Amino acid sequence: MSKRQFVALLALLGLLIAIYLTLYKTGAIAELACTTGSCETVQMSRWATFLGLPVAAWGIVFYVVLLALALSGLQGSLAESRGVSLALVALTGWGVIFSAWLTYLELFVIHAICQWCVVSAILVTIAFAISWLDLRDHSRTDAALGVPDST
Amino acid sequence: MVKKQAPPPKRGNPKAFYLVLAAVALIGAYFLYMQMRGGSSAASATTIDPSVPLPKAEGYLLGNADAPVQVVEYADFECPVCAYFATITEPDIRKRLVESGQISLRYMHYHIPAHPNTWQASMAAACANEQGKFWEMHDAIYNAQDRWAGTATRKPKGVLKDLAGQVRLNVSQWETCFDTQKYQAQLLASQQDAEKRQVRGTPTFIIGSKMIDHNMSYDQFKAYVDTAMASAKAAAPNDSAAKKGS
């Protein structure tokens, strides 16, 4: 499995988690499967909403964009594009920062941990690391081929 | 000197990849579907023992006591899901179902042992009820849950006293009631009633002959009310026939 394929798979898993949490937040799912931690405390806190939308709904937007980007990076000439690698690093990097902020809120403000949020944070962190490696690979290839350092 | 060419990034097997992706998407969609089904189907409600009559004089009643469908909610003031229900779903229920006379809503305390401040919140509400303002205090307590709950403080009285002032209670009378734990017996009775009915968590609702042990959206709640209403109407002719015969 290539690095971008791996990122796409992680994005799909993250997307499923985000849909699950959004369905719970909107009442379509009555109870969260939460074996450890306090998912409901976190999901019902005022921090579970950002700019008028559930944080989980923003998660859907994020993971859909990530999935689309990773999949497009597998197609035709884009498969060799360093620009796609850069975009993946930027997007997942933003995801890591946002997840870190949410984890800080869980630990030090809400005083409760949502296991699904933790899983999402781990997924996006792995996606960032893989994207970084992907960018390194494409930078090496471009350097070897003498491609100018621009997108 | 010839520059050594770096190998192109690995592409992976596209066919196997898309198969894996589709499998994960299908399994995920099935999981979500099952979760949604579990949350909304009538199968998640249990039929209750009709020999245990619904409480008449306990709890706090909203609406007409003789409404065709009488709903009982067992809730814990410190439960986040109960707060969600009280602040998001319940306003619709009050406006569309209680005010129209279709249902009455009775609030009963069920304290979750893991919640350190719930008892004090219940006492605060019981003391507000003494001044005829249970529901005002109920709303204020749930709205401010993040300020007085065990995750925020070990001494909730200050916030609860603020709320008593906000809903325009006689605060000194409320404080005397609160400090002397005046309604301890009623709170305990409510707890025991819940245990007798096999309540295991909050929120739990009794709607007609069904006990539903989870949070619901307005539509799900209304569906249970409609079922109970239909049963009540079906039973009504039999009742009147029985009365005529006696």
C-alpha cells in the first residue's frame, strides 16, 4: 500500500468516526459506544460546538477533503505531484493542531476524555506522519530529476 | 558524473486498495446503520409491569394531570445527556405536546452515584418547588450544569444559590430549606421508586406502557407518544363499555 493510499484509508476511518459523533450530537443515535472515558460529557459540553456547528460536523468536512485529496493524489499525473504532498502535509498538520487543542480542552477544561476523539486524534497524527514521509519521497524524486523546487 | 536517480514513490496495488477502502466503507456504514436503528427502534424500549401504578403525588408535574398520555422522566441533574434533553429537546416537547394538552410530563429524581453534586442540585430544585418554581429552577440548573457539576466544583452551593436568585426565589427561605435538607425524604422516595421500576440510568422515560432508557430526539419521543395515544384511544371505548355494564 502506498503512503497516499494509507492516508486515504485513515481519512475514511476518521470520516466514519466524525459521522458517528455527528449523528449522536444531532440525536439520530441515542447512545455512544464508549467503553472507557466520558464520551457523553465531552459531546454535551459547550466545547463540542465550533462556529455554530458540532465539532464532529467540522470533522466530516475535514476528513472528506483529506480523503478527496489523498485519492486525487493517486490519479494520473497527480500521482507524481509534490504539490499534493505539500497539501496533504498542510491539511493533516492543521488537523494535528486542532486535535491537540481539543485534547487540551478534554484534559484540562472539560476534565473528561472521549475515546472516539482520541482515536480521531491518533488517526490524524499518523496521517500527518505518513504525509510528511510522502512529501520527503516526492522531494527526493524531484531533486533527482532536477525539477525546480516549486509547485 | 551521472546523477543517481531516486526511485519514484511506491504506487501500491490500486485494485487491492480500492477493495480494502470499499470494505471499510461498507463495514462502517453497517455499524452506523445498526447504531441508528438501535437508537430509534421500539425494540430498545421495554414493556413495564402494569401492576406498579404511575406515581400520583410524587415528582414534579408539568401540564394537565389528566392528559391522555402521562410521561414520566427519571433524570439526574448532573447527567450531561439529561441536560441535553432538557435544553435541546424538551422545549419542543413542552410547546407542542404539553401546552397542547396531549401529554403531561412528570420529573422524578434518579441520582447516579458517580455524580458528586447531583443530590445538592436535586435539593436546590426541591426547595424551589416549595416556592412554586421547580421548573424555572430545573431549567436554570440544567443550563448552568457546567458551572456547578462535579467536573467544575466540589462546592456547588454558591452557583445553586446564584441560580435561586436568578429565578427570583426568596433566597433566604431557599437557603434555609437547602441547608436543612428539608426534602431529603422525598428525594430518597423518588430514588426508591426508580429502583423499584428497574431504572438503571438517566434519562429514562415511561411513555404509556413503554420504558425507554435512553435520550431521544423530538421525533422519536413523539412516535412513542403517538403509540401511547393510539393505545389509550383503543382502550377508551372498552372502558366506557365496562362502566356502562357495571
